[in-house]
Amino acid sequence: MTLDLRSISILVPGKLHEHAVSRIGKTFNLVAIDRIDPALVTADLRDTVRGIAASPAIGGSFVGPDFLRALPNAEIVANFGVGYDGVDAAYAGAHGVMVTNTPDVLTEEVADTTLALLLATLRELPRAERWLRDGNWVRKGNYPLSPLTLRGRSIGIFGLGRIGFAVARRLEAFGVSVSYHNRRRAEGVAYAYHPTLKGLAEAVNTLICIAPGGAATLKAINAEILSALGPEGVLVNIGRGSAVDEDALAAALANGTIAAAGLDVFADEPNVPQALLDAPNTVLLPHIGSASVHTRRAMADLCVDNLVSWFSQGRALTPVPETVHVKAK
Ligand code: NAP
Ligand code: 8YV
């Protein structure tokens, strides 16, 4: 006998991937509000909502204590994305609410994008393409040689987790050295470990950030770290914009403290600081690390599979560490 989940109300606040919305609509009783805002929670929603499916990274909204208090019967928050800095998971865990994310299914895609962004930044690929499209190849001749190259670089990974490892594996094939900084040394790993981010930045000339957002990494890449990276230095950020002091980065790019930056993520998306837009030595992407049809669909499926598993079998497939202890009611 299959369990009928259609009596269970799942709230979708704001935009969510359309495949996730479609599956939730077919499986559960889908209810929607325009954004993550406790003021939009009606008395009916307050009484009936048992789960939330959200993509809180988009538009800077946050599933925090106020929103969770407004939905006292919500048992689970299914976060669309592996990074869950848009959900107060510690609060949820302390109040018996499960939080799930979408790890692994996006790892290889994001690692591919990271290598593409690194190479585009070093070899100036977007500017070289513009040179061709603007007719300069015909009018002026060859595009100038790129001052930067991946050859001979030493790479430091800030956040050697699932995606960080996938990036490191790719970098090995490119024949460059890899070292890393995490809070803890990763077991069974041959890459050189640096117990501080400053130590890593001093040891390398290329820093790739794939660490999570949140308070622990807020503006961790600041003027001191950029200065340690040095004038040949290149920063690639594919983790979270909040981990970089963007004012310090813009200054470092303008005054030659570092050479270039490739950024997929920003502190206040979709707003990008004018100084980074104006800088000739940046490559800027609109948070597309995982953004292929293939991978976003897999993320949508995992987001919804967590809800289905929670309500039909009483267990989450991919709980975040802060809520692994939470049991189904
Ligand atoms: P993960 O497996 O949990 O890896 C995170 C790594 O960061 C771990 O090795 C962790 O090691 C380290 N870390 C965490 N907090 C740290 C801190 N305060 N200081 C130093 N190191 C710290 O996660 P993942 O699946 O690789 O994803 C990583 C992040 O990538 C996500 O959280 C998300 O923000 C970002 N992301 C971006 C995109 C995009 O489209 N641009 C796509 C997917 C993911 P320790 O615990 O030992 O410190
Ligand atoms: C998503 C991401 O684009 O998974 C993450 O942490 O940053 C991206 O894969 C984002 O979460 C969508 O909201």
C-alpha cells in the first residue's frame, strides 16, 4: 500500500526550481507565499504547514527563528542547495526541526565550473573573446599575451570538502601543487595542510575559496589574507561571497596587492560592487557553479526526495550536521 502524502502541506516561500515545485505539487498539498517572510504566514498556514522547501540563497532571504516560530508545526526545511547558510540550522536543530541540503549531486559540476573560472581568470578568456567579437583580431592583430598562467602555480584550497576534493583532483591532472586550509586536517590526504588561512595564503599564489558561508567564515578573506597572497596572487571564489571582504578585494585588485580575481559568488547577490565590475582584472559570473539543467534537476530531486523520505519513512536522506539528531514526530 502506498502512503498518501497529499494531506501534508508543504510551504514553498518564494522562487524554487520548477521541477521541485512540480513534484511537490503532485505529491503533497503545495502552498506558496511570495517570499520568506513571517508577516505572510496566515493563521491557516500556521496551523497546517508541516514542511518547507526553499532556496533561501536567492535574494538574500533567510529561514531564521522568526520564520520558524511563525510555522510551529513545520518539521523539516528542505534546502535547495548544498550551502545552507540561508537557514538557521542551529536554531532548527535546537527546536526539533530537521534541515536537509543537496550534497554530492552537484559536486562534479561545481568543480568543473571552478576550473573553468580559474583558467578564464588566468588566461583572460572573456576579454580575448571580446577582442575577437569586437573585430580587433582583424583590425589590430593578435590578442596580447596573458601575463598570468596556470603553469608553475601553487594552489591553496580554502574548504577542502566534497567540492574542494573534486577541484583538487582536477588540479592534480593539470600538474600544479595543491595545499589547503580547513578547521581540521582531512584524514588520509597527502596535500599540505595549513592550520590557518593566513599560513595557506602565505604559502601559495592562488587561493580557491569553496568554504561555506555563515558567521564562521564572514569576511575571512580580508586585506591581510590578500596581502599574504602577494602581487602574483589570484583569488577564485566559488564558495560564498560573504567569505570575502569585497571592499578590501576591490582595493587589492586596484593597487596591485593581488593580480586578478574570478568570482562566482557575491556578498549581496545579485548586486555586484561597481568597483569589481569596473576592474579590468576580474572575471565575474552570476552564481552559476551548479547551474546546468542536468545538475539543477538532480538537486531538485534530492530536495523533494528528502521531504518524501521524511514523511513516508521518518528519516531524512541528507540531514545537515546540526540536525542529524532530530527524529520524525
Ligand atoms: P563540505 O563538504 O561541507 O566542505 C566544506 C569544507 O569547508 C570542509 O572541508 C570544512 O572542513 C571546511 N570549512 C567549513 N567551515 C570552515 C571554516 N570556518 N574555516 C575553514 N574551513 C572550513 O561542502 P561542499 O559540498 O564541498 O560545499 C562547500 C560550499 O560550496 C557550500 O557550503 C556552498 O557555500 C558552496 N557552493 C557554491 C556553489 C556555487 O554555485 N557557487 C555550488 C555549491 C556549493 P572543516 O569542517 O574541517 O573546517
Ligand atoms: C545553488 C549553491 O545555486 O548549492 C549551493 O550551495 O550555491 C548553488 O548550487 C544555490 O544554492 C541555489 O539557491
